[in-house]
Amino acid sequence: MLRHYRMFAAYNRWANAQLYAAAAELSDAEFRSDRGAFFGSLHRTLNHLLVADRIWMKRFTGTGDAPSTLDVVLYEELDALTAARKAEDERIIAWTGTLDELTLATDFTYAPVMQPIEITQPLSPALAHLFNHQTHHRGQCHMTLTALGKPSLQLDLIYFLRGEGREWM
């Protein structure tokens, strides 16, 4: 699973770069336009993804900022949000590089933001959730871009593996 999670960390960075490049082509009004995604706009959905990653990474590592709500807007401007996203993606890659199989099998304890009760579970499925959550909301971002009349993005893992991610094949 280690190689699998490291591949997903690299894929996550690649897919986010594709998405943020597309966001950079939007007008500010388009970027902030509510198109019916769970968090409304591309602006709010991208902020949520960063929020969630920070929350999970704080749980996993014990370090970093962890917002106390899932819908907080950390960055109003795309440039600052992009820089923070790149930094978080590198943090995830670096952290997955430190893991070993024993660590993946260990339990960790945390309290969810929405329901602050103590939960203990193995690290591995929670890490799988981190990457699955990213994919889920990137799909909503893709829908938002499509609703704005923008070209579809090819964000599938297989496109990453056939290009920049060949080392994972």
C-alpha cells in the first residue's frame, strides 16, 4: 500500500495543478459563481479541499493548522489559494514518503469537526479517504467548469500514469 499511497500523493498534486490552471483562466465572477456544487462555487470548493487536507494532515502528523469548520474560506484570492495548495500537496508527498507498512497499520485517534467524539481507527483507511475525498470534490470542480462552458479536464488517474506519472506504472 505504501507505493499506492505515494502514487496517489503524486497524482493528487498533478490533478490539482490541472484544476488550478483551469481556474486561472476564469474571470473572478466565474470563479465565484455558484454552480450547484456542494460548496457552491469553484472558489469555495477549492478552499474546502484545502481545509479538509489541513484537518486530516493535522490529525495524521500532529502539526500544522486545522480549521474548525469545513466551509471556512481560507483564501479569497486565487493566487494565494494556489500557493497554499501547492505547499499542502508537497507536504502530503513528503509525509507519505516517511511512512512504512507498520505505521499504516497503526491506529490513531481524532475527533471529527462535525461530531466531536473520539474515534480510533487504523491510519491506512483514513489516508485512503484523504485521496478519495480529493477526487470526489475535484469531480465537482470539473462539473463547475463544465457548467461555466469551459473545456472538460482529463483528470483520470490513467492520464497521469500515461504522462507525468509513468514512474508509477
